[in-house]
Amino acid sequence: MSGMTQAVMRSSNLALVMRKVADHSGRISRADIAHQLGMTRSTVSRLVDDLIDGGLVAEGTASGTGRGRPAVPLSLRRGTALGLGLQVGVGRLSAVLVDLDGTVEATAETMTDVPKLGLAASVEELQRLSGQVLGSLPEGGHLIGAFAAIPGLLDVRSGRVVRAPNLGWDGESLGAHWTLTHEGGRVPLAAANDATCAAVTVMRSDPDSSFLLLCGDVGIGGALCRDGTLVLGEHGWSGELGHICVDPRGVPCRCGSIGCMETIVSLPALLSASRQPSLEAYRRALTNGDERAEAVLRRTVGALGIGLGAAMNVWDVSTIRLCCYFAELEPWLREPLTRQLMGRVVWGRKAHIDVGALPALPLRPAIGAGLIALGPVVKDPDSFLTRGAA
């Protein structure tokens, strides 16, 4: 029994050390980990050696100008464990091969009318794209699994699509059509909301952050991260910012409700109201002082103020990160939206509200999906090391 207890303890400690390296890759040493986890340096050193021998962690070059032994930074090692991230959009299907450190090794995508294509044919196309990126799997690399980012609500246990108004896949299951194999074995597939997956990518570069993510395209999505942890809700369906009612007398939404924020601030709604053919054209109109474009912007800011203000009052989060098309409009949105939020959030004039844009990264949800697929390696590295040894 004591031997089993020691084995379980070692496995648990190995996961703790791996988590620290994953969260602070390239910026943490053995001594740092020992201090933060309250372990002895010798214990941490043995665990780090196991992770290095297993190809999951690499040591950098010693640095330090103070007294004592220079610190040697630890980082996630590339080329050993990789995840397959898939992204479904209304007009695009994408696949990426993501390394353990978040590096994208390969991408493939198809521009298509996904609702018209249907779920079965879309999954077939995703498998074809997956085969393309898997051709770039490094020698000696292991595919851990596949994960899909979907614009909708999913049952995380069954993989069934609960609601996806912009796709028309309600009640269908991705897994029922997924048959991808690799190296003689079936590749498991799971899925989550695309905004949730995008937030995972954001957290990789800022692991202890708190923010409310707002994503905008045909639909509007969101995700809440608090102190480096995603707040998913009872069913994993939190963050549906686009379906907060901002106009009870408004127009019908595809979700079946009335006056959802999505009906006003989605990209199609914005372009239709401004009579502009593209986001680029709308940005030019704003730059040139077009009155209709400016009126649409004011309406958009008003709707965002109502929706985001409600979310901030409920969740007590002060940092808003704009993604997708909202990020491209940030120069026009930031100041008026901040003013709106200061007036609508009950504590808005008592604490700083930070509205900012994320850098352009169209495949952010797919990358996050690939990182989620790699989650088991970070959560239980001992199982990976054991499998590798076998």
C-alpha cells in the first residue's frame, strides 16, 4: 500500500511541476518551482529530470548576475506531444497542428458555406484537412488527440451540438461522423464553444489573468477567465454574450428570442445597417466621417454597453478584451464603450475599466482547441511518460 501511495504522490507532484512549466515556460527554474510549490529542491529536481528525459521539458541557458548558482530556465519542449485543433465557422473550416508550447506547426483550411454543406460533409472535410496537417507531424512526435471549436452550445459529455443557430446543427453529433485514424488507431474527438477555445489561447500567454473576451463575426461569443481559470458554468455554456437582450422591442434572433445583442452588433448586422459591403469599407467610411457609419457605430456602442455592462455587473470583471472584428474597430470603439460601461456598471466610477483589443489571429479558436487536446499531457504527464516508455 505504501508503494502505491508513493507512486500516486509522485504522479501528483509531477503534474504540479508540469503545470508550473506550462504556465511559465521559459521564465521559471527548478528553484522557482520548489519555492512556489513548497517542495524540496531535490524533489523538484528529480521530477524535472523525469520530464526532461520524457521529452516534455527542456532546459535553457543559465542566467543570473547575483550570488549563487545561476538559474536555468525550463520550457516546454517542442516536437514530442502535439494536438489537432479544428475550427468551424459559418464560412470556413480549419485545422491546425499545435505543439505543446503553443507553436502552430501546420495549418489547412477551406472557405465554404458550412450551413449549406451540412454537418456530415463538414466533418468529412475537417478530416481531409486534418490529414494534411498531420503530414507535418515531427519525427518522434505523438498526436495526443483532436478538439474542435464550434460556434454554439455543446454537450461536453456526448459531443452533441445542443444549439448552433448560425450553423443549423442543433441536436447533431460530430462524433457520429468522425472516423479519423492515425498510426493505426482512432483519433478521439471532443468539442467546445469557439470563444472558450479562443480564451484558452489568450490564457497561454497570460496564465494568471482575468478578463471578459468578446468575439464578433456572424455570431457573437464570449468567455470569462478569472485568475487563469475559465468560468464555464453549470453546463459549460457560459459566455453567451450575444444572446443578452438589449432591445425587447427589437428584431428576432436566430436563437428564437427577440432583441439579442447579436441582432445589432454582429458583423452582418453592422454592414447591413451601414450599407457597406465589407468591414474594410466600413472602416474607411468611419475614417472619412460618414454620418451613417458613425450612427451605426453609436448604436453598436449602445448595445455593447448594455450587454457587457450587465455581464460586468454580474461577474465583477474589469478587463474587456475585443477579438475578431471588434478588435479591428477598437480605435473607434474603445473610448465611447468605456464611457458607456462607466455609466452602466455599478462600480464603473470606482474601479478602472480596461477595454483593449487582441492582436489579429484568425485561428485563435483552433489553436486553443489544439491546446485543449494537449491538456491530458499537462494534467497527467506521468501517463504520457509511461505510455512513451511502453
